[in-house]
Amino acid sequence: MEEHYFTCPYCWEQISMLLDNSVAHQEYIEDCEVCCNPIQITVRFQNAEIAEFQAIPIEQ
């Protein structure tokens, strides 16, 4: 597991989440721990290192 910090695309607060680097490609929805809005998370790992990370707001 790896802790990753990023900025929420809604409230612009810096938040963190634990990412499982044993799975090379992941896509899921996670709520912001500050404003509770849903964020589409896409992460790709290469050699257990983050190669790509996106946090995109979900249109409601």
C-alpha cells in the first residue's frame, strides 16, 4: 500500500488515500474526505511506482 496526496477537484483541499500498488491498473469512485463529493480515481502502476494518477469530478 502506498499513501498518495492529491487535490480534490471540487473543494481544492489536499487529501490522501491509500493505493494498492499490487494491482497495475485501477479505476474506482471514492468520496472526498473533506467535501464528500464523488471523485473518479484512475491509477496505473509500473514496477510498483505510480505511473499515472487522475482524480476527476463526476458530473451530477
